[in-house]
Amino acid sequence: MLASAACAALIALACPAHAAGTPELSSPTTFGQADPDVASFYASRSGPIWLTTGADSPAARELIGVLKRAALDGLPEGPVLAAQAEQMLARAESGDADALAAADQALSAAWVKYVHAIQTPPSGMTYADKWVTPRRDSAATILTRTAAASSLAAYVRTVSQVNPIYAELRDAAWASAQANGGQLDPRVLASLDRVRDVPPEGRYVMVDAAGARLYMIENGQIADSMKVIVGKADPSTQTPMLASTIYYATLNPYWHVSSELVRSTIARNVLGQGLGYLRSHGYDVLAPDGSGEILDPASVNWRAVASGSETVRVRQRPGPLNSMGKIKIGFPNPADIYLHDTPNKSLFAQDDRNLSHGCIRLQDAERLGRWLLERDPQADSGDPEQQVLLPAPVPIYVTYLTAHVDGGQLSFVDDIYGRDAQRQQVAALR
């Protein structure tokens, strides 16, 4: 019934056990009426969308091809829908007008399911800004856009590409599945799910925490990329999956030391090396109430700070030792994660770059700053915290991809945060 053994294997992998077998084909009428919103759309128009030139339609063939691999796109029943559509088109080829109309509506119902699948947000992603909150189009909106396309086959191809990174990974996964009897590493499905919500076009930043790499994407192409350092494997320091928007860059930033590092590192170093440690590293000690009042370090009970019974705030002034380097790039998010420069460039030579407390250190912050600001990211003076607005807001997607494409072939990195393993455990319980 299905197009190939690879499709059958993909269904078995992607569907729950009770749905893995080959289901009965629906009758044309039942299949065509599966979505009442689609039926309502057809009731408001006259004529087909897909089969305007008859049952042998390039657009219908394109859609069926998309559905055959749609288990990779988050639509496990895609190959079954493709087989059902082919059966209905065979009936329509006889010239039966009712069969042709039913087949056209069935194709539209399958297309709506497909588009909804690729618009489904990945599990575990936090959308921290309204600019990047994913949309889920209605059936009427999907079909109105589809019907208006000047070339329907080309439109289906464009929509199904999803985004450049996704398309490359899925194509390599599909080729691997066909070559290996449908066998597919679950990490591929997990990575496809996570990168599916990245836009197909526009200008945005994508950070892959699993691969410890940042991508600058423009006009559907990877314009540039660089290594990054991301959070350690400990759950308290992992770099989270989130989407937000970059509105400005901060030049000559302060480093506001976290309360945990003030207790565990700053206070202990003061106790061991004296107050000169603070001066030599450019640290200011601030009142704990957030007023910004600068305290005399000699007035602080550093033993109490080290034990956690008292608190102070500490910031590091701009300079060559500043942990933020010359540029900090923030964006709204509940975890207070941001991108930043770093004076310690040697760490980027390591393969294992899970070294931070969650924030993302940049191999070449100046290069990213130039791309974002569309000018050299040079401060006007030595004043700290100079905020420079971007010419236009730029979305950022922080994701987690253990499957990649290298030379057209699938490759994998370690599941450092255990998110793939957790996903498989959840799937096994369903």
C-alpha cells in the first residue's frame, strides 16, 4: 500500500505501536470530508485547487511526494495520506467529475494537516518575545494562500523546505532512510522537531547548543557561522531552548556577577588574596538592594558572603579582563541568557565547549556585532554600558541539534544535556 519499504519503516518508527500497521484506506467521500474546515472552504468557492488540469497534476504529484516523507516532518500518517491520495487520483482518472472533486478536497485536507504539522512548536522551547511566537494558520488561511500561488507545485516545494538548515537535515535523513531500509536514528527526528520552527526567510540568529555553534542566516541562506561556548551539562547550568528578539547591543558592558559566583568564587578569592583581588580584576561591590550604591569592600563581611548568610552585588568594569569582553548582546528571556564576547579565546580550540553557566560566549563577537548593527561595533568613548539599537530587530533561536549534515551525510554529536534520551523515554511511555 505504501510507496516503499522506507516509508513503512518510517511510519513504524514515528507512530505509536498500535498505529504502526498499514491502516485501511478511507473511501473517497470519508477521506475528503475528514476536515470540516476544509469542506467549508470548498463550499465557499467553485472549482478545484490541485487538479485544475485533471488528475495528472504536477502540484498533486509534488504534494504526494512531500507526504511520502512527512513522517520526518512531524506527520507520521503522511505516507498513508499519500497512498490514499494516489488511490483517489486513480479513480478520478476515469473522468468521473465527482471523484475528481473528492480527490481535490482530499489533497487539500492532507495539505492542511501537513502545514499544521510543520507549524507545531517543538517541545521544550520557550518563546520569550511576541515577535517570535509561532503562528498556527487556519485551514482557510492555508488554502487561500495555496489557491493564490502562481505555481502551485513550486509553492508546495517552497513551503515544505521549512528553512535552510531543516531542509538539508531532512534531505540527508530521507536519503539515509531509503538507503538503510527505513532505519533512522531517533536523534534525527528530535533535531528536525527542534529546528522546524526556525523561519524560512528573513534575517535571524540561530544557536545550536548541542553543536556549540552559532549561525547568521539571511535570505534563506547561512551567511556566516562561528563557534560558541555554551552551558555545562549540569541541569542548573544548561543553555535552555528559547526564542526571542535582539533589539540592541551593549558596548563596553559591565559584567554583573551572579550571586552564586559572588559567593563561591569572588568572596573566597577575597578571603584568600585580600581586597587587592577586587582592584586588580576591576570589580565594584554594590549594595544588595539594587540601588547601585557602590560599597567600600573593606566594610563587607566576606566570610558571611562566602557562607551565604550575607549578600552583596558585584560587577566588573569594562576592560581587558572583563568576562563580557567588548560586546554583550541581550534579548528578553526568563533565564537571563545572553550572547557575549570573552577575553579567553583559547577555549574555542576545544571540541568540548560546554563550559559556561548557561550564557553563550562568542568566538568572534565583533563579527557578529558588525552583522547585527551593519557597522563596526565600536564604542564612541570609554564609557560603560553603551546601548546601540540595531537597524531592525533580529530574531534569535537557541535550539539543540544532535543530528547534523557533514558533506551531505548525517553526523551526530553527543546528547550532552540528555534531551534526546528524555524524549525517547517519554515516547516509550505513550
